[in-house]
Amino acid sequence: MGIVAGMTDSFKNELLSGTHNLSSDTIKVALYLDTSDIGPSTTVYTTSGETSGTNYIAGGNTLSGVAITKDGGTSYVDFTDSDWSSASFTAAGALIYNSSQSNKSIAVLDFGVREGITVSAGTFTVTFPSATADDAIIRIS
């Protein structure tokens, strides 16, 4: 199956039960190889298919700069871009997950390059889209 992008099904349900508080919980982003099997049905962070290499630690980075906004009938969240410096590894996608809530999944990102993006002794950055009602990485209309 590979990497399939989107908000996870479990996250949508857990929002309604009050499981996640994106403004106070610790939200992380982990990187994955093209051989991983993550997508909307992923319920929790997994090490299966996770990237490894220089300056990448299993579990990924903690996201910062969480900003929750309401614009008309759409609410959305934005994060500060996440960097790995002096890094050497390959990644084809990512999983955003809530480490404060038993590593429950939130969303899967597909970087759009089947073989993955390789960095060699450089900086790897996950750049989040514009923080708007039409483009934010996590949005509910």
C-alpha cells in the first residue's frame, strides 16, 4: 500500500471524544521510508518503516508554534516547520502524532517522491503549507 496522505480516521473520531488538545499536548512528526505502510487507517505511531540515519532519532521531532485558527466555517492548525540539521537519511513521508495521548496518530504526509527525498550532511525540513482555511495541513470545515 505505501504512504497515503490525509488525516487519520481515528483522529477524526478522537476529536469528537475530546482525546486530543493540540494546543497543550506534545505533537510530534516522524519520518518514513517509501516502504512503510502508513495512511488514514494508521491509529498510532509505529517504528515500522521509519527513517533512520545520521541525526534522526526514532520518534521524530516535537512540533512547535502550534496555532489554531477559525476562519469562517473552517478551523485549522499550523505548526512551525520542522528541521533535522547535519542530517543524512532518506524520507518519503511523515506521521504527525500525539505523544501525550499514547502516540495516537493525527495525519500522514506524502512528500510526493516515490523513492523519497535524500539529504546528505545537510538540513532536512518538513515545510508545512500556508496557514489558511484552504491550505493548512489539518483543517476541519
